[in-house]
Amino acid sequence: MACYRYHVFFCTNLRTDGSDCCQRFDAQGMRAYAKLRSKQLGIAGRDGVRINTAGCLDRCQEGPVLVVYPEGVWYTYIDQSDVDEIIEEHLVNGRIVERLRI
């Protein structure tokens, strides 16, 4: 039995050599926002949503990226409104956001 309905991993990797990486798009801040927003919506926790930090997910050239399990759906995002859309559509309503899917 699964502990969470959805498990979300935000790539927050920072590459110090100047190459593409998710943290250059404030990935840590977006993860913190998603975690806070899921708590505000009452969907966080057991049988709900878990928002986690991940090291490099090796898709930074498409980034910033996050992945939602158990479906294994990968998303990119630009700003907080994109993260809001992923939360509302996928995590609350169970609908994949095709325009942000990679």
C-alpha cells in the first residue's frame, strides 16, 4: 500500500561550472512554495502529497524539472503560476498538465 497518493520530486541541483541546471531557475524556492501550497490546500501528508527535494535528475537541459510519482510524469515550469497549475490540476484533480509535460 502506498504511503502517499503523489510523491513529487523537484530537481534542485546547482552546477558550479555554469552549465544548465534547475537551481538557476530558483528550483529550491519553487519546491518550498509547492510544499507550502500543498499544506495550505490540505493535501499534504500521508495518503496525500509529499513534496521532496531531489539531487540532479539529469534533465536540466529541459529544466527546471519536477517529476510526479506514481505515474512518473515529468514537468517543466517557468514560474509560480505553472507550479500552481501542476498542483491544482494534477495533485488536486488528477489531470496531467499536458502543456508543461516533458
